[in-house]
Amino acid sequence: MASDEGLTGSSRVTVFAMFGVVFGYTTHHLDGRRIGDVAVVGPLTPGVEWGRLWQMARICGRPTASENELAQWVLTQATRAFVCGSGRIGQFRERGWKLEPGGKRVRFDAVYANRDHLWTGNLTVEGLTPDQVAERPTLYRA
């Protein structure tokens, strides 16, 4: 589902590189329980649009993967950076962030990696330096 609404928040943010592009991963909650039921992922590298993330998922996933499976692939990559440090550039306990309007939202069929939803779009995170968001050298392109 496409989204015409933007979103702002302040929460834990993981910044990681994947195939040379720098992404941010954070969470958002839809109600007062504050359980972070929404995963928010988007590119931070200047000039890279959110659709690139879905292109990566399509290239790396099964040729017949559903949108839900592609969303799971995206969340798996973000979770791997958060938990294992794979490609991690930084992890911040509390940072302001903004998800621009026009991204894509997917509701999982069942809870996946402790999240009910994945919202993607162009993301900005307060306080990051140009070096932290610059494209990285990589052996593989997707």
C-alpha cells in the first residue's frame, strides 16, 4: 500500500550499509502500548530513493516472491544490522527521524521479527554526518 502520509518520531535508530547504500531502521508504535509494532526502513544516502530498497529485495528474493515476502526480506536485513551488527555504521539510543510521504506500507500476515507492519520511504535522521550516510564501496550491487 502506498502512503501519502509522512511520519516523524524520536526513537532508537540503526544505521547500516547494504550493497553500498546506507539505510536507517527504527520503530514506531500505533498505540499507547509503545511496543514498536511498525518497522520503519529507508535510505539515508543522498540521491537514493526508497524504491531502491524494494528493487534490492526483488533481486535478492525468489522470482515469485509476494510483496509480503519482500517486506520480510527488508525487515530481515534491518534486524540483522540491529542484532548482529552486519553492515552497521551506527546505533543510536534516541534520535529524531522523519519518513517522507510517498513510501510503501505493508502489513504482515502474521507478526514477523516482532513487527506487524513495515513502512518504507525516504528517511532522514537528525545528527548524521555526510560521512555516515555516504555511499560505501561494495563488491556486490543490487
